[in-house]
Amino acid sequence: MGLTAQLRGFLPMYPAGLLTRPADLLTARRLAASLRVDGLSCGGPRAPRRTVSDLLVFRLDGGAAPPLVVKHPRSPRAMAALARECEVVQGLERDERLGSWHRFVPRVEQRRLHGPLPLVAQRCLPGVEGDALLRRFPQLTHQAAMSALRAIRGLHLATGRTEQVTARLGDWIDPRLAVLAREVRWCRGGSGAHAMSVLRDRLLRSLSGRSLLVGWTHGDFHPGNVLLTREHAGVLGVIDWSGAVPDGPSAIDCYTFVLTMRHQNTGSQFGRVVADAVRHASLRPEDRRLLAEAGELATDGQGETALALLTWLWHVAGNAAKSARYGRSHRWVAENVVPVLSEVAAQAGP
């Protein structure tokens, strides 16, 4: 690894807003000026910000058109993720099984992914992002969790069916292991590569022969992607569908939400939360209660731990695929990848 790559691994993952704000505001104004919906002007940009997944995101309101959220890709990966999200949202719109659940999905008003100013403009859904709401009102944690888990469970039940999943495991596991091997240097050789092989064997052994609900799966269902009411933490919308699939292991949405809440409430990184669950062969009692109330708790410890590991794999591979910043960040790898794989390898023995 070259010196430049090594140094880059110690840089902060999140863009420095103070340094990028003037350029981002200029770009947002150019994007806003180029955008009209149904012939109506869309107003001026509000609060443009860069995300770790290489998007410039801002809100447009004050014009004749309804309020919009605009996403501008700043890399080929971000472009691909936006294209994928549009395809998913359109697929959900066409799926009559969703019924009233359609109201939770942001409608794509304009998709322009070619030319000098690519963008996707989505109808702005009401509500407050769950992570922001819970930082301000932590007393709403249980209420928010149950609202979110019941809502996503409604999508699962409307579109899914329980089936024996042995034949699906390769599609659920192997592409995501390949992402980690491609994006995370530690996973490509030595102890990392060995741990990846052990993880694959463990997931196949633990999940083969099991019956799980298979249907529309969001794939990144954490509090920041759920829009809630300020007063009672009721669900008003679900955003960021770029990682969704129509035939995924639906339980991982609920596991992602619960494990991410644990990460946000304790300050412990997601990977360390999962490594702790693997070490003790069980989730925390309060996390198990949430999943049990939502109807998604596995009936045995092996299944519970395997679903936590599958959830972790989808989570870290999804992040690593979205942006190279994840895989090249020494801290992210050390906190979110190494602890889980090391624990899995240690339990397998020499």
C-alpha cells in the first residue's frame, strides 16, 4: 500500500462541511435553477450537505412545486446507487400488494442521471428522521422502535412468504462477502480471508434448512432512514431504498433497526455490538424483547446469532459498496469489520 493510501486511511470519513459549504451551495443553486416539476419552479435550496456515500443532498421548497428532496451524485458509485434507488421505488409503486403502505415510499418526481448536472428529485415526505428525534427525545425510544418495527413488518407480511431458504443463501451471502474482499484490504488475505471463509461456512451451516420470511427487504432499515412524527414517534415515511431487494431475508430489517439503536444509544460501533452478540450467543435482553414484540425473534440461539451475523454482513457490505471511504478508513474497519470476523474465527478454533 502506498503512502498516500495509508495516510488517506486516517482521514475523517465525513466531509468537512465548513470547507465544502460554499461550493456545495453554488452547486445546489445551479441544480435548483435547472429543475422544474410539471412546469413549476421549485424554489431555492435549503441546507445542502454532503453524505459519506458521495451525495449532495438538499431540500427545495418555497416555489410553486411541492417540497422536494434533491440528490446529486458526486461519484460513479453514487450515480449507480441513485439509479438503483429509482428502480426500487418504481418497483414498489407498481406492486399492488403494498396497498396503503405506498404512502411511506418517497415518489420520484424527476430522474436525470446524464449530463453535467445529474440529479434525482423526490417528493419530500413529512416527519423527522428517527435518529435526530431520539437524540432530542430519548424517552420516545421504545415507542419509536415499535412504530418502526411494526411498519416494516407490515411491508414484509404484505409482500413476503415463508419458505425454506437453503437455495437462496448463496445469493444472500456470497456477493456481499465479495464486496468486503474487494473493498477492505484486511479481508483479502491472512487472518481476514480465513475469517471470511469461516463466516461463510457458519452462515450456511446455521441457516440451511431454516424457514424464513422472504419478501421486500429494505436492507438499511435504521432510525435515520425512518421519518417519524415529533409527538408520538409514529411512522410517516421510509427513505433510502438503494439497497432494497424484492426477495431478501426480511428479518434483517428488524435486526438492523434494533442493533443500530443499540449502537446509537451506547456509542459502541455497530461491529462491536454484533461481536458482543456473537461472543455471548445472544442479543441483549431488551433487544430480544423488541424483536419478540415485532414477531421477528429467532426461536433458538443459533438462529438468533446467525441472523445477527447476516444483518451485519448486509450492513457493512452495503456501506462499503456505496463509498470507498468506508473500506479505506482504518478506524471504520477496525471498529466494524475486524471485531466480528475475529470473534467468528476465534469461536471456530485453530
